[in-house]
Amino acid sequence: MKRISTILIIALLLLASCSPKNNDQEEVVQENENKEQQTSIVPSYQLTDETYRIILPFQTSEARGVITNQMGNRVDIDELEEGLMRQSKEIFDPSELFYQEGQYFNNESLFSLIDELNPKVNEDKIKGLKDEEKAEVYKRNPRYLTHILEQNYMKRNEKENTVELAGVSIGIALKSVYRFQTEVGGPYQYKKIPMKDMIEKGQEVAQKVVDELKGMENFPDVPIMIALFREAEIDSPVPGNFVSKTVVPAGQNKIDKWDKINEKNVLFPSEEAKKDYTDDNEIINSFGNEISQFFPNYVGYIGKGFYINDDLQKLTIEIPLEFYGKGEIIGFTQYAYGLIQDMFPKNYDLEVQVTSSAGAESLIYREAGKEKPEFHIYN
């Protein structure tokens, strides 16, 4: 699903920062992972007050490929990365600090840590057991932990014209469903992981991650924010969500308490939306019904609502259609634009993507509080 996202904003920021029109960017000195000093550029502009600036040249994490190996659902990968940055803003001020990919965990250390922190089944001891007996062993020892994501937040030392680490955010991705095989090539079996069990395991992992970071020789004494992420099922069209977080202040090694995060990504249409988000569900259904009366190629929509404390923050609707000319695309976009004006409240971000088998055809977007949407028809 194509959408405007934090990842897109970051990409645009990188392009804007490299533009020759930006003459106000400043150079600073930064140490890399080998403790060698290099000149870096601090962009002067932010796209919005909520967007972190990124130090250039962009320093990639040595563990950047691990996430795609560990997490099977693309929407979960995006939400883990973007959502962790969103949670970080409450601790690390985007107006003062800069974003950088994690520089402390590498591929080897991450894979080792994930393997260490997951329960293990002794394959030798279960040889000879019946399939259902093996399945019970696996269900009693589910692999909770999927991935550990690190993000770094940097501050500028004006006196020395350098940048240095100000804080670290860690996202811990945990399974909602454990998928396993009792034999290689056999059918997959599944075990639902209760929220309570998942959180308990996540908190154990979090303390271990803190211990690992604090034990690194080159790790400075900075705050560490940790957030637990509950993944969606592997084939879910909407991602999971963060469920709790904590901050370990500088000078402290142990986690004291956890704060609940009340966020939710909801699929429209769905039984959950119909039951728990009735008003929003009715508006979106009515929107789809209006479209179906005038466009015979319409087969439905895919909607995703992002909620914080049960208040809708952003609604994204994708409408797949087959078009037979540019005029039809323009007419459909114009009609959808009018429906958006008339039907949808203005207190949340709204994005309607019109697609076909050829790709994106048009986009209608309205920011929360704005009176009129903006639109773009792709060539």
C-alpha cells in the first residue's frame, strides 16, 4: 500500500538537505564507529516541527539488514521503525536533536542476543515423539522475540562544534502468534501468545538490552528509551502496535517502571472496526457506497485507521479501480474529493489513494484541521 509516511519524509529530507539551494547547512566533527573523526553536515531546515533532521553523510547501521530477516510482515517493519521514532519524540526533542541509525548493535551481536533470549527446544530430546507431542513441546516454549531495533539521537556541542550521542531508543518486536514446524518441510502450526505473557517476556528482554548497552566500552552515559511492539499476524494488511515503554535515565542501570501505550491500527472493513469503532466504520462504509453507485469498476476499499487513546489520528483509504482513460481518473478523483469534503470530519489526517493495476493514479490528502484537501493526479 502506497502512503505518505515518516520514511518518505526522511527521504525527502535527505534530498532537500543535499540540494545546492540550502546554503545554511553547517559542518561539525563526528566520531564514527572506529573512533575516527570525520566532517559531517548538520541540515538547517526541518520539514516540520515533528521531523528529526538527519546528519549527513548518512551513517547506516551495521545491523540494518537484520530487520527484514527477522520480521515477515512489511507493514510491521514500517510501523516498528516509524512508531519508535514517534515514541522517541516525547523523550528526545526533534527541535534540538538529530536522528541517526543505531551504531552500537551489529548483525552478529543482534542475532546472538535474539537467539540467547528466546526459549530453545532440544531437538535430540524430542526425536521419536509423535507429531502432536512435539507440537506441545514447541507451544510450551514459544519464541517470543523477533527483533531489536536501535535508533540514536544526537546533540550538537556548540562550544566544540561536534555532535555526540544524547540518547538511544530501542524497539523490541514481539510475536502475537508463534508459527512453528515440528519437522522440516512439514505444515506450519500456530500458537496465540497472550498479551500478558508477551509483555512479561518483553520486559525481561528490555533489561537484558540495557545491560548489554551499559556493558559496552564505548557506550556513553545517556538515557535509553525502550518500547515494546506487539506484531500483527504475518499476513495482516495492517501493522501491530506499541503497547508499553520505559526510560532508563542517565546514571541508572535498572528499569523502574513501565508506562502503557494505548495505540491501535485498525482495518476497515473488519469485525473489529464494526464493533469497536462504529461511527468511523459507518462513515467509511457510506463513502464506499456512494462511490459504488457511480463507478461500475469499483469493487471495494482497504482502510487503515491509526488511533491513540481511541481517538482517530490518521485514516488511510486505498481504492483499487481499473481505468480506461485519463478523463475517468480525473472524474473519479473529482468525485471522491467532493465526498471527502462532505462526509469526513476534519479532526484527523485523511489520505485517499486511488490505484489501478498500473500503479498509483491519484492521491487526495487533508491534514487535520484543514478545510480543504489537496490532491495530485499522477502522469
